[in-house]
Amino acid sequence: MVAQLTGQEAVGGCIMPGAFASFDIRNFLHQLEPAKEKGKYICPVCGGHNLSIVPETGKYSCFNNCECKDIREAIKPWDEVLAERQKTNFSAAPNKNPIRVKTVKPNPTPIPDGELGLVMLTEPATNIPQPQKLKSKRKGIPGNATETTYQYSPTQWIDRYEWADTSKEKGYDKSFRQWHRLPDGTPEMKKGDQPWGAYRIDEALASAKSMNRTSALLQHEGEGCVEVGRAHGLAGITFQGSGWDTKTITPEYQRVKDSGIGLIVFLHDADDTGLKKLQTCQDCAAEVGIAFIGINPHDICPDLPYKSSDIKEILGQMEVPEFIRRLEQEIHAAVAERKQLAKLQNFDDPLNDLDPVVSFIQIAFKTLYGDKNWICAADKLYFHTGNHYKHSPDDTERRRITNFCNSFAVENEQGKKSYPYASPSSVKKVLEWAKMRTGIEAELLNPPGINCTNGIVRPVWIGSKVIPRLDPHTPEDYFIYEPLIEYNPNADTTDCDRLLECLDKPQREILLRNLAASIDLQTVRKLRGREVKAILAVGLGSNGKDALRECVSIIYGENGLTSVSLADFQLYDEGRKFNLAPLMHSRVNWASENPQTSRIDKIQSLKLFVTGNKLHCERKGKDHIEFTPEAIGLFNLNETPALQGVMKAIQDRIAVLEFKKTFEKNPDPNNPNELQADPRFAYDKEFIRTKVAPAFLNKMLKALNDLIEEGIDYECTTDAFYNLQKENNHLFDFIEAANIGYVPDKEMTAKELWVRLEHYYTQTGTLTIDSDNNRRTWSEQVRPSDKNVKGINQVIARIAQLFPKAVKGTRYCDIAKRNIPVLKGIGILSVTRTTLDETRTTSAPLAAPETTPNQDFRTTRTTFSDFQEKNIEESEMKIQSLPIPMEKEEYATSTGAGDAEPLPDKENCCGESCVSGADQLESGAGMPTEDQAAIAAPIASDTVLVKAESEFSYSLLQIEIDGGNIAGFVGCQVEVRSLSGAVKFAGEMINYDSKNGIVTVATEQGNRDAILCETFVID
């Protein structure tokens, strides 16, 4: 809609003087603040974001039903039109831009001295308007909305509509309608011509009369907030949506002042609309002459859930007395701030003699940041407290700067004052300028050394020696953690030694030397390389891990120690780099809780962290930052972690410390793994700070010297690391049992590996083969991730994972007439077997051989008595694996059935050189076929019992492969041996099941079955 104004007219889109002119809002768009929604503006009357303007016609309307005349008056006051018309009449230049008359704003009224008290009701109000169902259908209001009526006067009221909307911050949306009664009593949904007063002001003024001290009246932003305060006995006022203008506010403030109230406290929203209302109220209060202060609810309660939180959320988190106490704190802070600004305005040089923009930022910086040392690192501000730099959040600084800008007055040549810097842009500029002026590199934070209460313990390097030196605190030492302990080189070690008893001495040295490296990790890496590893502290509860962590945390002021877990490193590898940000300034990262699902040897970022390679971190809404980690890593684990660690990259970076000892209330004196518990280690920080940590620091300093001179001996962690491998992957246990390892120029076929692995499964109970139908039954491993190898097609790939240097390949097999898969570079490790004389205690006579049928047609064989079988078991002997693999296995002298006499040497027994099938080996294990390779090579661990073999024995499996008839050996004497070579039992072969490959042997204990690969015919 277009209004006619006398004195100007629209010509070509510009305002021109004339007898009559029309108000075209399109000519004033530069004065309006655009809203977030396209084509909408913030209404200058109510502050809502729903002022719509039709670009083609210039029609405008506010969704909150603000009168068009009020909008026009707010944009172009009629007095200003008259003034411009008068200027035009007397101006010689008709086209000169109209001169706008600026209103001179008075200075803010000082906050009254003395004791202040909030205006309270005599008792909490009970007549609180309650939401009701919709009385009638309204345009733009959903049917599920509720309706609440707020009565301003007998003839004026507001209807508030609210409905659920999950897209909004608080989970609901709202709208308002203004109502008034016509002279005949008919209600009309319009604002009307009569002025609207402040909501509940009569009640508040009446309550203030009973106050016997200077009273302060709460002002809210919304009728609902007033009612929340009333329900708790707090009086308050507010203004209706289109009433946040000087025309409405000023007379109401005058009423407040006349009633004797000395201060208005406005709890305003933190958004742009709330700040605009705050500025309007400040101007009105200054004009009336009543003290005024605006308070952001987040300053009273920083943990409020919403940006637009108000008194409802505040009183949901604290009681009314605490709310009043915090309000008083904010009032006192405002008084102090204004006094400081008053001193600033007494500078010798007048402000208007300097450039207003540059000088303001410089003055603001000098005032707010000139009283102490400040630094800015990684976009964070810190101020020096005397012994460390404390972080000051941006929200805190914005509040300080806002209060400064809000009270900074500029006086022009005519003596008129204004507040041109009371704006969000000025606050932002001052904060950015402060960060620029105080910026340092983030790598300078937490320098080498330990920050203590009596100074900085700094390592002084003299060659490879380290001498601790205590230096005083200075602002040039950028420690951002507060010191908690005192450095005492003569501290009592009694309690510290009790705590460290949770580890044996070798493991204790590993822990202390790794922790000592954190004092100056960069220098340690220069001198010792990758000596420092990440520590996996494995053990169940009550074993001292958390107590040690708490002690180190106190040494580093708690903030110098971080808790980035293994899961956070895993998320980094997946692209989420937020979680590693704490490592930028960390010196010790000790994570007390770590999930058991993280596959440690697959986490690439963990390897980078341990070796000090570059990492990246991201913060929300900001570019990523590249940094070099300068922290050591420790990770507490209660259960066996997911770790295989066959790669040297992980073995060089990870060490496992097993916490086997436990602290018990009543320890067993005969059990060295039970220690006397002391609850102070877990729950008394003061005890740790004064009695444990100082001595622990001295041990770290000594360990730093030992680290540089001797390094770190991780030998005691080897078994623990290997045990972790076997618990995570049963194939590690298999290759140990089968004595498989790296052997240059050797290879193993898939068949050879599969036969041994299948035998291992049957021996461990993982695989059960039904002798009747050859049905296979599998039992899964303990860990779900540890899968069984259930087919020969999988064996090469799975074994290759354990031997990264082995090469997958194929080899042509003359027997199979095809290429068969092989794994090159591995084989059966060579062993040396001890002689029989070293293990035999007494000699026993040979038993007389028994005559058997068809003896003339086969070799003479012995029978076995109970005594002889006992000797077989007792004649087993230990073998030791050589550290360097050998090309050929050496065996002890073979013996007869009873181990009583040695058999003739094979080279002399027949008068000519006699050889067994094992001497014809050509494959990776020494056999001409892959099946032979699976049988001939014995399996041995570091120390196993092995039966001394007869040199004249033949494998039934090899005989079958060579085309022999196994059934023809029924009646022969056979031995059944394990893959390690130990004789399990012996006797006469009485049956052969060719379908299932099962041999039945008659022994003294009864008939027993065996598979072909275990059965050997004795010659």
C-alpha cells in the first residue's frame, strides 16, 4: 500500500519535492534489514522477520499484523518529512539531498549505588494463563495448535498460538494475534488506535511500593517469560510484538521511574532481534533517566540448551535464590565495566582527533587486553595467570567486548554524543584484532619441561646427559596447564614405590622411560630414533593402571594429559578427523577406556602418531590444521585387544605391558601377585599430588637419563606380544606347533600346509571327522573374528597373512600334472635332535621276536609288551630350534623297538648304502610330491618331545600316492606318530578302510584307528 505525503512525490523511483508525494517503501529498502527468508525483511515495529514487500507494486504488510501507518512512521517519521519540506522551501538547490535531523541521545543513567533488590510479588502468582485448544480456526494456524490469551487491559489482549515443529530449535513454532474491543464491545483482531502499555506493569509497580531498598525490575522478551517469573514470585514486564518502539516504551519507563524503581534489568535474547530491542530500550531508559542494564541469559547460566533460552530454561536448572545471586553478579560486573570506560574517556587526546575506526579498535584492545599478557594459538585466546596461560572462551570475550562497545560514546564538534560502535560488527572486529595482535604458533604451547608450582623443571642437555633445572615462571613459557605439584628433588619415595610395585622391574623401567620421553620427546627422537613405543597396558581391574594414569595426569596439570582412544584413531582413518584435535598440545595421551573391537595393527593414524609423523585435525566450521604430535601414547585394556601384528611396522611401534598383579584388601602373603590395596591411590587426589607425584617426577627425570644412555629394553614384552598374537589368531599357534617359519629358498605347497593344518585342527578339537561317513564337524574359535580355515583353497592366503615377506606362487607338479599353489620363502625350521645317550637312563634287553604267519614273505618285526610300550613313552627327548635355519635336518641315532640298543647305521646295515623315502626329498619340505612334503618334515616348537625314529619306516600315505596297495600291509607292524615325530602308539595293522583312509591298529590296549599320514610301516 502506498501513502500520500505532502511535500514530496515519487519521480523515476526517487523522492522529489512537491506539493504531494506518495510514500513508496521500495525507496527505503536500504534502511531495512533483510530477513533470512528470501523477499522478507525485519519489521521495524515488532522486530519480526515477516515484513513482506511486493516488488512490482510496493505493497507491504507485516505477518504480525502491525499497522501500516506504524511501519511507515518507523521508516519515515512525519516530523522528518516536515523538516525536509521546510529545508526544501528555503533551499536554492531543489535537487539537494534532504538533510536528516539526528536525535541527540543522552548519556546512560548510572546504576544506583547501595543494595539493590529485585521486585518480588507478595507470593507466587496462581492466575497464570494456560494453553487451551483452539477456540476457532485461524488463518495460517494448524489445527493441532494451542491458544493462550495474555490480557494487557480490559480492552486489549494477545492470543499466542503454539504447535509442534521439529525443524525449530525448541521443537515448536508460534504466532501471535492482537485483539482490541470496539466502543460497542465487539472484539476486532487488530491493534486498534489506543496505546498499549507494558504487560503486567500495574502489578509490578504495586509490588515495588513495599520495597524498602532500591528496587530493580525484571524485563523479559515475551509474555510467557513474565508468567514463568510470576509463578516463582518474580515481578516482570514486557511489551507486545509491535510495541518495541520508543513511542510505546518511553512512557512506560517513565511510569517505572516515577514509582521509585531505580533499575531495569532486561533479560534479552542473544539473536539480532534481541540485540536491536536491547538498543531501543537503552535509548529509552537514557532519555527517561532511569538506570538500565541488559543481560544475556547465557551469562547467568552458560549451560542453557538453546541460543534463545530465557528465564524458563534458567529456572529449570537453578533455584530462584541462585538466579538472583547471579543477577547481582552481572550487575556488579556492569558497574565495574562502566567505571573503567569512564576512565578511558579521560584520555588526553580527544577521540575525534583520531581516525574513528582505527582508533576505536586500538583503544578497545588497550583497554581490554592491555592489563595482562595474552596469547592466541589455534584461534583460542589465553591470558597469563602468573604460572600458566588460561583459556578464555570466545563467548566470554564477546561479552566483555560487547559491554565495552555498548558504553563507548563518541562526541562530535557540537558536543553531541553517540554510540556508533554498539553493533555486532564492531565486537567481531575487536575480537579478530585481539587474536591477530597476540597470535603465536600452536607448536609453542606446552614446551619441553614440567610446569610445577615452584617453577618450571626444564631438561638441560649436555651431550647425552640430562640435568634438570628449576626456572622461574615467565610469560614467555607458554604452558596452558595449571601446575599442581611442587618440584622436590628429595621427595620421599615410599608411597611412589608402593604404587610402582604393580609392575616387575623390567616392565617398570619400560613404563618410566616412555613417560620420561614426554618431558622432551623431540630431543629424545633426535638422539634415540624410534625408541619410544605406544604402550598397551593389559590387565583386569585393581591392578594400578588407573592410579598410575592419575599420577601422571596430576604431574601434567590434568589438562596436559589427553584421553584420545583407539576408537578415535580408527575414526580418523575413516575420515572423521575431529577427535584427534586434543593431540595438538598433548604431552601424554593415556586413554583409560578403549573398545576391544579396534583392530590395532590396521590403524594407520596410530602408527603416524607413535613415530611423530604429520597428522591433521579439523574443527567444526574451520579448515583443517596440520600438526606434528609431540605426545607419547598409552592405552588401558581390560581384555586382549584385536592385534595380530605380523608387520614389522606395528611391532616396532607397539609394546605390551601385562599388569598381572592386583591390589587386594587382604592379600595372600604367599601370592607375590597380590599387593596391599590403598584406596588413596584411586580416590585421594591430594594424597597423590603431595605424596606420590613429586617422587614419581624424580623417577621420570632419572629414567630420562637412562633412556638416553641405554635405550629401552623391550625383551620382557616379547612373550606378551606373542601371546596377544596367538589369542587373536589361532594360526600363530599352528605355525608354532608345526615349526613353520621363514626359510630362504624353500617353499610349501597348499596341500602340504593343509594336511598339517587339518591335523592341527583334529588334535585341538576344532575339527571332528566321523569315521563312518567322513562327515566333518567344526567348532568355532573363541573370537568371532578368528575364522577357521575350512578348505585348501583358503590356506595359502591365510598363512601368507602371517608371513608378509613370503611370496605367493605356483609350481608345476609332475605327479598332479598341473601347477599347484605354493608359498615361497617359508618352510619347516631345521632342528637338531639330541643323542639317545643324553636322554636314556638305563638299557633294557631286547624282547625276543615272535613268529608270525607268512613271516618268510616279509621283514621280521617285533611285538610290544607293556614294559616295552612304557619305554617308548619314556624315551622321548627334547629338541631345541636353531636360531638360524639349516638346509637339512639331523636326527638322533635310531633305536629298536624297546629303545634298548641302537639299530645298525643305515649306511652299513645292508652292506650298502640304504636310504629311506625321506632322503629323496625335492619339494620345499624335501619330498618329490606335495603330499610327501606334508608328512616327512617334523613339527617342533622351541622344546618338544620327539620319538627317535627308525631309519627303516615307510609312510602309508606315500605308498598310496606311489600307487601301492595299502591293504597288502595288513598284518604288518606299524607306528602311529604325531607330526612332531612322537610315537603315539604302535601295533599290528589289522584293517584298512580305503573309503575314509582309516587304518585300524591292534595294540595291547585294544584296537585303535589312525589316518594314513600318521601311520608308518616298520621295516
